[in-house]
Amino acid sequence: MENEQTAFQAFHPSYQELIGEQAEITLLEEKDWAFAHEAGVFFKDSRNVYFTSARLFEPDGSQKVVISKINLNESPPRSEVVDTDVLMANGGIKYKNGVLFCEQGTMDRPGAISWMEDHPPYKVTTIVNSFQGRPFNSPNDVVVHRDGSIWFTDPIYGYMQKFKPKPSLPSQVYRYDPATKAIRAVADGFARPNGICFSPDQSVVYVSDTEQANGDGVFDQGKFASM
């Protein structure tokens, strides 16, 4: 159904309740490079929005991903790059007054789930960076269950995109319990596990498998892109 006031398409009444009757889309900023790619984490109190860029290439051939922030209290709102120690960040979610980022890592630094505080100096804490002594491939997306556990996907995109070494783990979905520090693989058999989210009652976890996208710029239409 369509909200007549906003022209948003709502496929469930709860969505209309969420956006209200005065919802609108506002262009905050646009650039000629992919500065807004993943994450999109909003803090109501500070009115900060954090997001990660696509891969960027330096003149020497090295790669980087930058984290940017827009403060909606500013007029007009403009993005600024956050100086932080999270390397090759991808997906993120709000967590304990900060952002829980999927840190893909580099050739010399393992991938990790890392927490960054929501204010300068943007202190970073590594939550978990290995499974049974083996480093993660390149964590991609993350979600937090209401029981406090952290669930995330770990495909091999970093290796395919040539900024991570050869994988030492299968492409899997993990559950980490910060209270006990226990981690286990909760699902395997994926080619490229990517996005992850829970059903409203959190009894089901959904994981997208973007196997069609090899990660090296090649798209194989003969492979699945499924959930």
C-alpha cells in the first residue's frame, strides 16, 4: 500500500507507523567517489550518522576504506572522515554507545569485529579476531541478538580483492558471546555470506549469499545470489 502523504510504499502497517505521516527524503551530500557504501549507523542523542566507503585505491596501488560521519545538527550537514584505527571497515551496527564494525583487515592484520566509540578520539576495541586460533577472512556484516550475542558473516572478499592473504577458514556465519567469550560457527556451506539480519521475533536469522559476485569485479550469472 502507498502512503498518500509521503508516496512511500509500505508493505506492512508497521512501516507506516515507523516513518510517520511527514516522512521525506533529503539529499544530505553527494560526491564523485563512493564515500557512502555500507553501515549507516544513526545515534539519536548525538545525531551522528556513520558509514563506510567502498574500496578506494591510492596512487601506489594500496587500498583503503574510510569511515565518515555526518552530524545532523549541523546546517547544512556535511560529511567528515573519521580518524580511526578500524582498517577496511564494512558493515556496522549500533552497540553500547558506539559502532560495532566488521573490520576486514589487511595483509598484515587479521579481520575482526571491532567497537568504535561515538566521539573523538574514536577509541577502538577489538572484540574478536579469530576462530579456533585461525584469523577471520574478511568479516562483512554484523547484527546483535537481544540475548547479547554478536552474529556476523565472514566471506573471502578480502582475498578476492587482493588485500587479504589466502583464507584459512571456510566462508561461515559466526556467533560470539561477549559474556563468555565463546565463539562458534553457526552456519556453513556458503559461497559468499554477506548481509545478515533477524526476523522481528529474532527466532530466525537471514543470511544473503552473494555468490554471483566473485569479489574481483567478475559477476558469474550462473551462480546463486540467494538468501
